[in-house]
Amino acid sequence: MNLFPAGPGRSRALGVWGAVSGAGGAGGVLLGGVLTQAWGWPWIFHAVAIGSALVLVAVLVLVPRTGDRGPGRFDLLGTATVSLALTCLVWGLTTARGAGWTDGRVLGSLGGAAALLVAFAVIELRRPNALIPPRLLTTGRVAAGNLLMALLGSVWIALFFFLPLYQQQVLGSGLLATGAGQLPLAAANMLGSTLAPRISRRIGATATVTAALLTEAAGLLWLSRIDAHGSYLADILGPSVLVGLGLSVAFVQLTAFSVEGLPPQDAGLAGALVNTTRQVGGAIGLATLATLAGSVTAHAALHRPHLEALTAGYRAAFTVSAAVLAATALLAVLLTRRTGPRGTVTPPAARPVGASLTRTD
């Protein structure tokens, strides 16, 4: 955000970043298949460690220094509180699948998560070096962007979980074939990310993100019709392209919302926040959808063949995912639209303190 000031240059940079990010998600499935087939499952984790080390070195060598050393002391208390809260929340949601929602451990974990999140909010309001300064969420469309990104993330990560499972467990695809099957989605993702800034300039930011979310919802609704005796071409290829296009455009535009209107010293923090929000939403969404799919499969297995029972669970997950994105599109209309003619920008000198510093596109 500091390297690319607000304007067309930042929009293009976000488009490239979104394309690489989305391609990495799909490419990870392909690489995972190669590693697993060649050297076994442990290499999945070795690859993450090696890749992280390479990225760290690349950042130190290639990323220009900005001279900004941050707000001061690290908010250790806030970090520990929110991390423990999210761990309790995800553990409770995951455990509910086997133990049931009335189990004491599940209720205790979810209750503890709620209490810790309240404590985190109180801590952040009182600390001068807060992990998430309250001012960050009161500027521009930052709060709206993060909320919508959390909902998008809840579906996004689950997609890359259920789709390969359907290909392998139901269609019988091998590891490499499953990974290669993600390439059309990755290609659509890269194309959508590249086109996102241009689409936003043409129809406006709110219309862009709404259309993108509805496009992805349509693709997931199409996936909810998968069949136990289906095929990749009939059941996966078409909806994957729709999902990839919608996902990428929504990702780029919501990221832009989430860093909008902030001074340079807060831009990096806002970028970190929206990435964390996406991952947190993904963890919660995956835990919830996996619990739902497992429950539907267990019920269907009582009177249906194994493959049909598995498919029923995956279909339920895709159906709920489509509904979540449709609701997210409606929220996007309510939370991100602005008054006045589309594309108009208040001159900098006339803006009140804290108003948006970026164009609506």
C-alpha cells in the first residue's frame, strides 16, 4: 500500500496481487498432489516451511524499505487474547460434529471464545499500542470491507477443501488429476483479477463487488448439483470457471475497500488485517461447513450408498456456501454504496478528517 499510492497504479497492483494469490491457492492443490505422490504426505508440511523461508529471504532482499518502524511496542496481550479466542471458537465448531452441540466441551469452548472476544475488544479500546486500533475501522469502508472479506473467506477456503475431496473420493480421480483439475479455476482467477480494476472503473466499486459475489454464488449453486456418478467435464469445469471469475474480482475489490481512506502509516496494518480477516473467516467457515457436510453424510448413509451419501454432504456444503455469498452480495449493496453520482470524488481540500482518500473505483 505504501509503494503504490491511491489511484490507478494501486488498482493495477491489487489486480496483479489478487491474480497471484488466487493462482497460488489452486496451484497449491496441484503441487500438493505432486509432492504427495512423489514423496508422501509429510512433504506437504516441509514445503510450507521451505516456502516460508524463501519468502522471508525474498522480502528482506527485494522489498524496498519505507522507513516506517510501526506504532511502537507490540500488543502481546491483545494478540494472545484474540488468538486463544479464535482457537476456542474453531475447536468448538469442529468438535460439535462428533460430540454434538449440547456437549459440555463444545458449549464451554464456544462460551470461552465469546468471553475472550469481548475481553479483546475491551483491551483494544484501552491500549495505546492496540493490535487493531479502533480508528482503523471508522475510516472509509474499512469495516465493511473486512466484514465482507470474512464472509467471502468462509466460502473460499472451504471450496478448496470440498472440491478436491469430491474429485478423489467420489469421482475417483488421482492426486495429480485432482490438482490439474484446479487449473481452469486458477486461470479464471488470474483473468478476473486482471480485469477487476477495469470493471470497477466502468460500473463502480459497489456494483463490481456485488456482481462478482453473485457470479461466484451462481458457480457454487451449480456445484450443488454434483452427482455421485458424474464427471469432471459435466460437474466441475463450468462452475469452476464461474467461481474463479467471481472470486478474483470480489477479492481485489474487497481488498481495496479494506485499505481505503487510510493514511500511509496505517495502510500496511490495514492490509494485514484484511488478510487475517479472510483467514479467520475461512477457519470458521470450514469448521462449520465440514460439520454440516459430515452430519448430512452420516444421515444419508443410513439409507443410501456410500458415494451418494458423500455427495449429499458436499452438495449441502456448496448450497450453503452459495446462500452465504448471496447474502454477502446484499450486504455489499447496503454497506459499501455511497451517495452522490457514481465515480465522483470530493477534492482533497474539501474532505473532512478521516474521509476516504481513494476514488470510489
